[in-house]
Amino acid sequence: MIDALLNSTRDRMRKAIEVTRTDISSIRSGRATPALVENIVVSVYGGTQHLKVMELATISTLDSKTLVIGPYDPSIIAEIERGIAAANVGLNPIVDGEILRISIPPLSEERRQEYIKLVKVKLEAGKVMVRQVRHDAMKELSNALNSKDVGEDEQKAGEKKVQELTDEMIAEIETMGEKKEAELLQV
């Protein structure tokens, strides 16, 4: 019972970490990465469909300052260009034949500080998700004790393991944040 609970708790915490990782990877760091544009939703085919850029094109980096987007269907290149420009993420795509090029402008110091604050907000949201999973696991352990499915010693040991798992996951989130902050401060 306790092992199954720990496995399910670990899986749910891992999902929370992945959501956080995806969230902070979309924050610009002055370096070109596909994550900057892959989740931007674009209205295509006359506005009848709304798809993410990663579903419409290949996204690659030419160098550390340039993204290249190659649409699978060249007829929608203008719609992808409009969608990225309209997303208001500070990127200006330029049509170059059958591809889009996006030059990533360097970040000002003020902008870097704003992004660091945004990273901290997203990291805190990730920690809250992990703590919510911990809360649910502790509640399950308490309910198991009340229904006599586990003994008091098992419950205490389970709570200790859940707390250790929570501490491990929060440390992982903090490490992610430190890496992203270092990336943002890099000129």
C-alpha cells in the first residue's frame, strides 16, 4: 500500500516538474531555442484551425541568435509569421523564401531582471504543485490509518518518505531555476 502510494506520488511530482520545466523553457534568455516559439498557437487555413507552431513546422537553430522555421505546408508561411508576431513575445519573423528566420535580439539588463522575476514566479508555482501532491499523499496516509489499512508506524514511515520525496523534487526545481537564472544573466 505504502509503496504504491509513493510510486503514484513520485509520478505526479515528476509531472509537476515537467510542467515547470516547459514553463521556464519558454522564457527568452537571449539565446535561440525552439522552445521560444514551439507552443505559440497560430490560426491557419483561413482561421478554421488553431495549431501550435511545432505542429505546423520544423523549428531549428541556425546559430545562438537565429531560429529557422520550415513550415510543412509552404502556403501557410504568412499565417505562421502573423501568428508569431501577434503572440507579442518580442520576436519578429522574416520570410526568406519557404522558411521563416527569427533573429533573437539581445536582452537589456532591465528585461533580464523582469525575466528573472518571471522565472521565480513559475518556479514557485511548480513548488506549489509539488506541495499539493504531498498534501494529497499525506491525506491518503491519514485516511488509510483511520480505516485501519495501515498501522501508525507504517503511516509515520510513509509520511517521512513522502516528505523526503518532496524535498528532493523541490531541490530539483530550485536547481532548474538556478540554471535558468545563470542563462538569463549570461551576456
